[in-house]
Amino acid sequence: MKPSRQYLWITLVLLGGIAAFFTVVNVLPKPEPSGFFETHRKEDVAAVWSSDAGGRLEFTRAGEFTASNIRLDPTCTDAYDAGRRNERFSGTGKWKFGSFPDEPSGVTLEFTPTSTAPDLHPCTVYSMFTGTPERPALQLQQDRRTPEEYTRGEPLGR
């Protein structure tokens, strides 16, 4: 049985379309790495991150963290004013990947201050990854006006 002309024509058009598709896909520009540190791997975050101002964040692979001497986030107090902008505090909580809407990727901290000050309460603290893959760093959202970058130390095994 001899294939019909219509069958041959449809076969050629389909093969030509597939070839054209793969040609276009191969010619399109490939996304290049951004040059910034970005991750969604817990082992990349599980480490001690410290700032030149004495702030310290210790993240575990289990999704917990301890913070010491970090700048006060306005959402963590009922009595925040500009005079408290440089106040520092400590606490613990859980972390997960995510950042403030419309910001670069980072981690979100469900933070519970350890201070007994009556105006402090649990809050959400956002961070953004900064730095490069060779020098991973992050910045807390509340530090945007007065940049304080936390650089990653040696990863933790836990």
C-alpha cells in the first residue's frame, strides 16, 4: 500500500515544525547566572552568619535559629519609634525560605524575642540574600536604611 500525498505532506509539515521549534529553542539566549547569592538548599543556610556590628544569626537545617544582637524590627514592638531604630535584641524561632513581597529571595524568620521588655512580642522578620556565591551574605529587612550585612561562616552539620 502506497502512502497518500496528503499523508506525506502532513508528515513533512510536522517534521519541519519540530525542527523549527528546536532551532528556535537553541538560538534563544540562555539565562546567565545573576552573580548574586541565591539558594533554596537548607545546607547553604545552616551556618553562623555574623555582621561587623556584632550581630549573629545561627540557622540549623531543622529550620530553627538563634539570633543575638540584631537590630530591632519595628514589627516586634508596640512602642517603636525612630529613636529605637538602632536598638538591638536577641531571640529564637523558626526560619523558612521566603522574603518580603517584591524583594529578592531570602529567609523569613518567625521570631520570638528573649527580652522581658513588656512592649516586645513575637513577630515576622524578613531577610534578603545578598553577596555572591563566593561570599554568601544576607541582610535583614529592618537594616535597609542602615545597611548591616551578615556573612556566612562555616556551615553547620545540624
